[in-house]
Amino acid sequence: MKKTIKSVIIGTLAGIALFSVAGCSKSNSTGSGSSEKVTINFWHNYSAQSDENKILTDVLIPEFEKENPDIKVNAVSHEWQDLHDKILVSASSKTLPDVGRLDLAWIPEFESSNILVPVNKEFNDFETYSSLLLPNAMNAVKMNGNYYGLGLNINTKILFYNKELLKDKGIDSPKTMKELEEAVTKVSGKNSNGQRIWGLNEPALSGWNVLPYIWSYGGDILSADQKTSDGYINSKNSIEAVKMLKTMYSKDQLTGWSSGDIPTTDGFGASRYAMIFDGPWKIQELKDGYPNLKYGTDIMPSGKGGSHSVIGGESISLFEGSKNKKQAWKFAKFMTSDYAQKEMAKAGQIPVNKKSLESKESQDSGFAPFIEAIKSAKSRPNVSNWTEIDTMLSTTMTNIMNNKVSVEDGLNQLSKQIDKSLTKDK
């Protein structure tokens, strides 16, 4: 299995990117010369109460500071969207951190804003160190011939299903989109306590959530050359995928993105959500919070377009303007080292360090089904204005769900908005 996992990822993770944030012009330093102690600011999106954040603060940072007594790491946790927005605001005010953890989908946008450090140009040991990491993970942080960070972790989503809820209705794990629709319909309703059971949960309506359905139905959001959306997001196949989701929501079989909805982990753990699509971190969350839950996993059900989940992950990147690039680079290398990657694997983070991927920690973390899903998973468009397009998609999907616009009209309008945005971005 060790060799299989490594070879699968190296051979199939085309376009994967994992990235982080970096640099802060306001980093503090004391003293001077060789005795100088430098504080580097590290912004990240590990949830404050997560196992990843606990490992970061209690294990990794103390070890790094022990190995590098002249460097102190000031780590600050942000929610995912808050981190993205704060980076943009801080770029304008020139108060960016030194180093950080970036969602892979942000790299094109930030690179086009000239706020990321091309580490291959900045550091002489880049090639030696990057060779220790999965090639396709490094390709994900590559833009216009330069590398804007190091791959940090990779992920995708798979199906988690409640074995007992499905068994009670005589249902097996759905293998096709048609079977998914049927399963969601059958398990939705009320339990013996009169509580509502939803067949499917999606915590948001962004590309991360919606595109796997569209891809598997044979649709897409952009053309292969990423120059137009017309004929893709509003194609017959894309419309069918969104109609499926709309029908589920209209029948109170799908929920999760509205204020007041039960959080995904709690809803699934308490058997209120029969099925969810989530990443490798969910394994540890369920183990910690709901150790007695009986659930199974499977890849994305297939449609006329096949089975296609979405590639995700982060990188650790440095920001321009930092006065502490040398120290930030040391930290970036440490976070992608065998030691750090094995520690994070315990919390469900799939390593990009080749050696770590073959470790006992990785083998014991239940990554196998995710590796299988990665074989056919797709990346979100690698365009600099993807964040803007993603917001358009989420807004349109919300309007469709709330009956403010029909599926066809909504996707046609979205296509025009996206094409206008692509033209503006050129």
C-alpha cells in the first residue's frame, strides 16, 4: 500500500495546489547582529479548536523554536474566508504576515497581485528541498515559471454515509447519481423521536461543494482553455446537476448552508444527516466526537461524466514585503519536513512529503479512499479571478435554491457574469 499511495498521488494529482500565507512587514525583532531574535508572523486557517491547530501550537512550533532559538513564531488562526479577505486588506495597508497557509485556489489571485515571493528565485536550496515533495503538489504552486511556496497538504472529498440509516431503508452505498437521488429520497423524513432526517448535507454552495455534482453529470464551469463559461456552466448537463440539488432542497432532503443549520460533523454524528461529502479531516473529527457512529465511505457517485470529486489543499507561502524572509523560509521547510508532516497526518492532513506519505502515521490515518478519489478528482479553474467567480457561483446557487430565479435563467445569467469577469481580468 505504501508504494501504491505514493505512486498514485505522484501520477494523478495534476494541477494540485497547496498553499499558505507569508510575510509581515511588522514582524518584531530585538537586539542586533548574531544575537538578534526575530518574530515571524504566521497566519493560517487551521480552525482554532481543531486537532491540526493543537498539533501546530503544542508540538510543531515548540519544536521549531527549540531547533531555531533565534526565531519565535507568532501563529494566528483565521476562518477560511476571513483569512483570504484579511490578506487582501493587509496587502493594501502593507501589513502582511511573513508566512502563512493558503488555500490552493487563492494562489493565482495573489500571484497576479504580486504579493507572493517566488521562492525558487529567492532561495538557493529551493530545488534540493522541493525535490523531497510530491511533484504535482509543487506544480500547484507554479505560476508563469515560478514557484510561490511549498506544497503543504493535499485533499479531496469522498462520501461518508450512515450505515444504519441506509440499512434501515434497504439501501447500499450509492454508486451512481441516480442511486444517490433515490437514497436521499428514501432516508429523508423523521426518526422515531420525531426529529428531521436529511438525506444529504452540503455546508455551502461554492465551487468546492457544487462542482463535483456538475462534473459528474458531465458539465463544467469553464471551457478547457478557461476562456469562456458560455455553453459550460449553462449547458444541459450542468443544468441537470443543479436541478437535482434544487429538487432535493425543495423537498427538504438537502440542507446545511443556512444560518441555524446543524453543523456538518454534529449533524452526521447525531444521525440527522444520512450522507455528507467531506475530506480526510472528518475521520479524526468523527473519531473524537462520535466514536460509536457506524459509517462507511465511498467515492463520488458517477454520472454521465464519470465520478469527479474536487482537489483541495494548501501551500505554505511567503509574502513580499517581509523583512524576515530567511526565517520564514526556514519555517516553511520545517512545516513540510518529514517530522512535521507525520505529526499533521495524525490529524487527517494528507502529506506531500514523499517519505511521510509512506510512514506508519499516514497508513494508520485512513487515507486510502481519498487516494482513490484523487485519481479522478478535478481542480477548480486556475484563473486569477477564481475567488470572484466562486462568489458569483455561490450567490447564483443560493438564489436558485430560494426560488429567486429558475435554474436555467440563473445559470445563463451566471455565464454572462463569469465571461464579463474573465474579459475584465485579461
